Amino acid sequence: VQLQASGGGLVQAGGSLRLSCSASGSIYSRNVMAWYRQAPGKQRELVASITSGGSTNYADSVKGRFTISRDNRKNTVYLQMNSLNPEDTAVYYCNMKGSNFFGNFEYWGQGTQVTVSS
């Protein structure tokens, strides 16, 4: 399975960006897709996650500003980011994990840079 993230870039504070992550390969339909981020000098942290059934979870720091969604037919997860601030600057990674008959699985995308200028 490969995850391809896109949509990062440079934006001014208060602006918006939309990240996309498409999965390809032998994908087990029941999975959780998520976005993580890692700022320089900091640990990677969970931003938001969404199950194949549509249940979502957000980090407190992004609640009310970010929205995660997915299109199961396209095996794609999105992250709409509004009201961005410089603290959102990081490399954003998409993630897919779950379990199937063969055991647990987890995959990572290559990351996309988001830079928010003040």
C-alpha cells in the first residue's frame, strides 16, 4: 500500500489549505486514516483521524478549525485547514492503520510541508 499526500504550501496566518492523501494498492476497507504533523524539534503528533465509518477525532489545538473527511470509493482522505496560524507550521503526514485476517497494518505517506507565515 502506498499513500501519496499533496496540498501543502505556504500561506499567511488566517488562511486556508486543503491536504489530500490517496491510498493505492491492496487496501483493506476497514481502516482508520489520519493526519499527523511534526514541527521542527518536536515529536510527531496526531492532528485528526477518521474511521471507515466516518467517526472523527481531533487534537484540541485544531478543533473548530480543521476538518477531516474521506472518500472511501477513492481511498482518499482530506484535511481542510482553516484559520491557520504559525503554530500549525509542520510537515503533515497521512497514515492508514487497521487490522485484517493477517494481522495489524500501518502505512505512512511521505509528508507534505505546511508553512504559515505571520
